[in-house]
Amino acid sequence: VNNYANTNMLLSGPVLQLPAGPISASVRGSLALRDFSSASQNGGVERAELSRHSGILQANLDVPIARRRAPRGSWFGNLSVNANLEIEQLSDFGTLRTFGYGLNWAPVEAINFVASVSNEQGAPTMEQLGAPLVVTPNVRTFDFTRREVVDITQIFGGNPSLRYDDRHFYRFSLNAKPVATTDLTLNFE
């Protein structure tokens, strides 16, 4: 039995007017509740009662630096920087964070450069942390290294000592629309 409920809230809009345009911000909050229970019989009754409650708070900020169509138009084109931060609290794991920032530059209308960096932490699933240990003997499996079928004892279950994963993303992209009258866009990433 798997029960899941969640709710989200999003606030967004301009915060402050700059010569190149408004600073825009968004704040998102989310709550989620998940309960999972199971029973299996394989030589004995194995029960799993897992639960995860999470809360997320995320903020994004986009700041325009230069704009072609501003009252004093910039020869530099459109340029903006952005940053985002997310904090996630998990009842069965702890606190995770995600942080990122980027740059968006369009020197002319037909060309757009994007550069961004993101650092994310991700939690193991509830099952990876808390699933009960299930040992199944004599499972027929093909051994690729020896190229033969063997009987193994399969062990499945959670490990409460698992840590979060840490991912780092670097993105550089170029979008170009070389001919304004056609629907051709080139994307290099």
C-alpha cells in the first residue's frame, strides 16, 4: 500500500526595477507525505513500514544587466544573471541543498549564449534506506564473466547507512536562428 499527498505554493513576480528591466524572483514551497507498507512471504513473513515526509523551499532570482531595447539601449545586447537555491528537509534522511547560478547573453536577436553551474544533492529512496532484508537462495543467473548459468543467493534490502549523492553540472549552450524568416534554430550544447 502506497499513500502519497503533496501540496505546492508558488509566488513570483518583479521585485525591483533596474535600467535594464525588472529583477524577477520566485519562491516555491512544497510539502509531501508518503507512507508505504508491504508484506511478503518467502520462507517467512517480511514486513516493510516506510515513511517519508519532506518539505522544500526554493528561491530563484533573475537580474537583468543590459538590454537592447532599454531607453538607453545597450550595444552589448541582452545580458542577465540568475541564481537559485533549494533546501529540502527529509524526515528519514536530513537536509539536502541545491545551488546554481548562470549567465544568459544575447549579443544580437539571432544568437543566445547560456552558461550555468549547478550543485545538487540527492537522497536515496525510502526503499534504498529501509527495505527489509530478503535472502532468496538458488536464483538461476547468467554469469557474464564465466559465460555460464549459476545458482546464486540473491540478497535484497535497504541500507540505512547510505549517503546522499553529490552532482555537479556545467552547461554551456549556443542557440542561433540564422535566418529570421524561417523556422530554423541551431542548438549547440
